Amino acid sequence: MRRQHSGDHSRFTFWRIASHEQLLQPPRFFSLRGDNYPDMGGSRINLRFLDHRTGRHEDLALSQRELILRLIKHIPEKHFRMVRYFGFLANRVVGKLLPLVRKALGQDNVKKAAPVTYTTLSQGLLNTDPFACLLCGAKMAFSRALPATALEKLIANAGEIARMRYVG
């Protein structure tokens, strides 16, 4: 059954009527039952975590209520403004103050990361310069971009492409 829609976002709205068999089936929801998890034994939940103080893996058994109470401690209040960086790392002053902090700590020679470009990635992976000609080794310059070629056209001209005589 199709019905005209007066909104600007879509031209038609499609309505689907469910059959009576679909209405009698239970709804399909994801269920969190204890038998889906091997570590859940009834009302206790066993957690395995890395204790950073000791460097060892620890086991912790909590009731479902205790786990939920521990988790909701980390949910901020509504309209609470989260601050990621503050002090000399704040976005407004990091450009001015971070060099001063590095100078005070004696870290004047900070290496800048090399920019990641197509050329550097290709040279690192393939050990070839992507802008060097494969035949004579001369440096190639960008002249134009060609649109994508259809697969049938590439297959039909495979011989010419292999001999490097095909120009799209």
C-alpha cells in the first residue's frame, strides 16, 4: 500500500502490513541470559582483568548489582562538561606553552614526524619510486587525471596494456 508523503525528504512512504502469523510470534530481541556466557554462574559474574600495580591477571567475582553500581560511577551527570586536556595541554594554549615546558624539561630537540604521503608509503612498501618511469627511470610529472575505465574495455585491450601501448 503506497501513500503520498508531503515532506521534502522522501517522495513516498511505504506501509507494510504484518500477517497474523508474524503478529503471533514473540518479538526478536537480543537476550542477555546467563547460559550465553560461560563465566556467568547465576547471580555472580566472574571478571578477569589485568592489575597494573602487580602486572598479573586477577579474577573478580561480583554480583550483578555490584557490577552495575561500579559501572554507573563512570557515567557523568547530565549536561556535565567533560574536560580532556587542561593546563598547558589545553587547546587554547598548547601551541604557546608546550614549547616552554619542553625547554624547561630539557627536551629542546624534538623530532618532527615525517609527513605520510603516497610516495613515502609506496617507497617503504614496494621499494620503488611511484613517480619514476619503469622503462627509462626518468622522473614523471603529473599531467592529467583519467576517469575510471570499464572492466570490459580493460579486458579487450589487455594485450596493448601489457605492451604499454594502450592510452585510455
